[in-house]
Amino acid sequence: MFGDVVHGDEHESVEAKAAWFATLTVEQRLRVLSDMYDLAVALNPSLRRGTDDAGPPGAAVQVVELPAT
């Protein structure tokens, strides 16, 4: 009536999860992503901040440019 409950590792692989996600409709996928975002923000509220705190890169960042040809 409700289907089988499976506890094997083969159902926990990235490939198995991707295959499950591919079976969802667009609306269901958006709902899953929204729920994941809500969970992440609940666990770490600082994720909700925008780019207000973005600043210039530190001195340790080296910018490499190709010579003009």
C-alpha cells in the first residue's frame, strides 16, 4: 500500500539522490530547495545577509592578467 522501506547504502549515493530529484516536478523541486534554504538559515541566520559586508580582497590575493596580443 505504501511501498517498501529501503535501508541500503545504494539509495544514499549522490547518483540515487540525483535520480530521485529528477523525478520531481518543477514545483516540487522549488519546494525542496526552499525548504533546504529555510533550514540552512534557521541553523545559520548570518546566511540571510546580503553582500553588505563584502569588501575588497585581501593583500594575499594575486591578480594575474594575460598579456594583450
